[in-house]
Amino acid sequence: MKPFRYLFYVLIVLGSMVLAYFTTAIILARFNFSAYSFGWFVMEGFAVIVVGIFVTMMAPSIVSGFLWVVDDFSSRISKHSVKELISGTVGLIVGLLIAFLIALPLANVPFGEWISLALILFFGYSGLSIGLHKKDDIEEYLRSIRGSKQRAAKVDYKRALGILDTSAIIDGRFADVYRTGFLEGSFLLPEFVLDELKRVADSSDPLKKERGRRGLNILNELKAEFEDAYVMVEKDYDDVKEVDTKIIRLAVDMKTRIFTNDYNLNRMAQVQNITVLNINDLAQSLKSVFLPGEELTANIVKAGKEENQGVAYLDDGTMVVVENGKSYVGLTLQVQVTSVLQTSNGKMIFAKAKK
């Protein structure tokens, strides 16, 4: 900030000295001073030096006042949502346009300039005020004239698959399920969820950045394969900051479901009696079912906790504990299921090496 201040000081001082030079020149010309004479140079030099010294002394106060005005203006602007800023700007433009059209015929009447100025101030302020108060109506109007959003506006939300949240998008398995053709319809992607995903992709944390970019790539790839895989939802809730709370409200308003892997969002949705589809639950239900006596192929990767046990994993992550399998670590062999145990973490299969 200090270099900016110093630069500002220099510009103000130089600008005031240049202005003093030309102003003095005009005044001297009216008093018929001979240009570039000795007296002319004395008067010009005196005016420029005096103004330069005065402005140099006042520059810190001028700069501080200017920066205070800028900071105050920025803080006031930041308190308003993007929707309010856009609608206020539209209202201001419309008000100024009306004032300009009314002021045109008044250009040649007495006090026309002052009347025009009053009209500009009145209609400009009125347009700004009306725009802020009618932000929802203006948003609907702007949305209606945006051709690129017309198809999304025609979506039958009752047939929508549900609202995607950031965790489900980054996980990516929703896209794999959609590609199989088991799901018919379109996902709903709120713009505030996409904004959150972009913030994750722009994070300074390398892990978060990678996860965010993965989510964006999944959305782009799915959209390229299936144009109607998901549709954007512009509706937002400016009075709410938490994205999870916005998703809950949107699901209630649209009477639809939520696709998420987030535990907290899942619990919040249950309180509101909203249906939640968790891809982890789907994956758990689709795991292979094995009965005692069936055979399967297992690659023993490590020794088990008990003596002579070997441990293998199926493609879906299910653990297989092989009796007397410790000696087969690093080998693939046929095993026979002896029992299946259901735990809180999933299924665990017990087997023995087939002789």
C-alpha cells in the first residue's frame, strides 16, 4: 500500500501544478500579459510553486480521505449479493436512460442544464432503488431472455434424478452408474454447488485442488457423452451461507432427492424427511454374495492376525481370511468358502485352501 500512496502523492502534486500552470496562463491572457515575457514567467513560476507546496502539504490528507471513501464504498458493496448488484445496475441504467430521453427536449430552455441534472439524479436513484427491491423479478426476466438457459427451464423436475452435491461429484461413481443406463432422467446441479467445486479446484491445498479438478473433469466428460445427464439450477438462497443448508432448502422446494456421500448432509436431510441416495449404500448392496461351499479365486497378499491365516481381497474390497493361507502369501489359488460374517464395516469371508 505504501508504494501506491507515494505514487498517488506524486500524481496529485504534479497534476495540481500542471493545472495551476494552465489556469494562471488563462488569467494572465485576460489581463493582456505578454506571453513568455519576464513578468509572465515570474507569475507562472510563483503560482506553480505555491500550489505545489500547498498540495504537497495537503496530499497525505487527500490520499487518506480518498482511500477511506474507496474502502467504505467497497465494504458497502460487499454487503450486497451478486443478484442485488446486477439488478441495481440494471435499474440504474434504465433510470439514466429515461432521464436522458426526458432531458433532450429541455436542452434549450432556461435552466435546462440544472433541470437535466436534477432529472438524472432523481431517475438514477429511483432506478437503483427499484432495481434492488425488484431483484427477484429482474432475475426471472433476465433468465427468460437467456437462450442458453431455455432448455434447463423446461426440465421436468419431478422426473429429475436428484440434486448432486460436491462429495458425490468428486467421488465420480454416480457418473459410472449413469453410463450403465440403469438411471433415466437428469441430475440437478445447482450453480452454488458448482461454485463450491470451483473453489475447491482453486484451493492452495494440492490434495483439495486435485479433488476439485477431478470433479470438474467428471462433469465435463459426462456432459460430452450425455447432453442431458445433468441440468444447471440457477436458484440460490442469498440469506444462507452454508452450501449444505442451501441443498436442503432446494430439495424441499423442488420436492426431489439428494445424491451425496457426505455424512452430515445425510443426517440433515433425514431430519427434513428428504430422500438421500448414497453411492456407498449402492456399492455395498452390489457386492458379490458367496455361500458356504462355493469356490472363488483369491490372491493372498499378507498374513492374518491369527496363526497361519492368510488375507486376500476381492475386487469390491471384501476381505477374505484364508485358513492355513500364510504359506501362500504372494500366490493366487482356489479357496472354498466356509462362512460369511457381516460386520459394521462390511462383509468378511472365511475360507480354506482347496486341496
